[in-house]
Amino acid sequence: MANSTDSFERRANHLLRSIRLCGGCIPLHSLQCQVSNSVIQTLLDKELVQVQNTGRGFLLEIAEDF
């Protein structure tokens, strides 16, 4: 039986791969129905992604240091 932590890590890794495949950034509003806020927050806390305000919305992008 899969551990819930393993499942959470899989979702976080899937999100990182998806962002990379989209050119390194993705509109944050497009993720609201697909990814839980806790997954996004965890990646932000680990400084793997960052949020950029474009003036017309927010982008979730791979952190430059990552």
C-alpha cells in the first residue's frame, strides 16, 4: 500500500515536470483545479518554484537557483 507521503511527493514531482515541459512557467490559475494548494505551497517552501506577478496574473515558475 502506498504511503500518503509518497503520493504527495509524486504529485509534487509531476507538477515540477509539467512546469518544465511548459517552458519553465505556467499560469497559476490553470493549476487551481488540477493541483492542491498544499503541493504548490510545499514546492514554494522548498524554494523549487517561485511566483511571479505579471500584472495580468501570476505565473508559477521554476526557481532560478534550482
